[in-house]
Amino acid sequence: MMRRPGLGLALCLLLCLSAPLFGEGRVPDTDPELRRLLKAAMADGGHFVDRFDAEVWLIDMSGRLARWQLPPADRLPILRAVHREASRNRLEPELVLSVIAVESSFDRFAISVVGAQGLMQIMPFWLAEIGRPDANLFDIDTNLRMGCTILRHYIDIEKGDVFRALARYNGSLGKSAFPARVYRMRRRYWYQQ
């Protein structure tokens, strides 16, 4: 088996960086309302309302998603799930696409230095919090269901202020770098025609 240089160092760095955030094996304090919303979201279904509008949107967004070098067969499941979960949470699908572009560059297997996983970079502790420790955050549907539910909750907390909600989503409330990147991404790639 061939070892990748620096893999041990990367793992050590990951553990060292995440320890100060959560303490020794400690789960961060969680919002009970968000926990309730995530539980309900994971038990709910969803679908497109208008088939024609869905097809137009899917074709348009699939062409835009091509720049991330995803094959068409990989684009459609992501786009369907984005549209479904965004609609279910009263979010603009283009905003969700912008968050994904910034958070993971559409790498469904992305893992951040603090351990956030998948397209929308969800922290794994949420799975235990909602009683679904075996759920897979690399699963497109699971990741988007949780990510959109969390984002909607933060928009509600911030009384509709999407900029502040994006900062809260990213854990950078009070700073503007992440929300500004999401807004730039939306203007550049995911604008509505």
C-alpha cells in the first residue's frame, strides 16, 4: 500500500485544530430548536411542484455547473436535491448553490479542517444530536436536507438578514468574508435570468 506523504501530519493537524473548538471529545452546545427542526427535516419528503419549470431550471443550472467539471450524471442528483431542499425550506436554490460552491466546490466528499462534511459542510455531531448517528453526511440528500434546514433556521434567527445568516452558518458571525464570497458566487454564476 502506498502512503501519501503528509497524511499523518494532516490528520494530526485536524485533531489539533478541532480540539480547541469542541474540547476533549465534547460536543458543542446546540440549539434545541435547530435540533428539533433537523429531526423533522430528516423525516420529511419533498419534490418539484411544476415539472416544466423544474426541467427548465435543471437544464439551465446543469450547464452552469459544468464549470466545476462534474459529469452530467453527477450534476442532476445534486441539482434535484438542491431544488427540493431549497424549496422545502423557502430558500432560493441559487443561494444554496452559491453556498455549496464556496463551502465544498461541489465535492460531495469534502471534509474541512474542523471535520465538517459534504456539499454544505455539515458538522457530524448533528447526527448524534438528532438521533441518527448512522446517517451519512456524504449522501447528497442527507447533506442538503440538513444544510438547508440549518441555513433557514439561521435566516429566521437573523429576521431575514441573509448576510448575517450566512456568517452564522459558517461560524463567522460578525465577519463578512464568507457571506461576501457567497454573494459574489451568486452574482457571477447562479444569477436568475
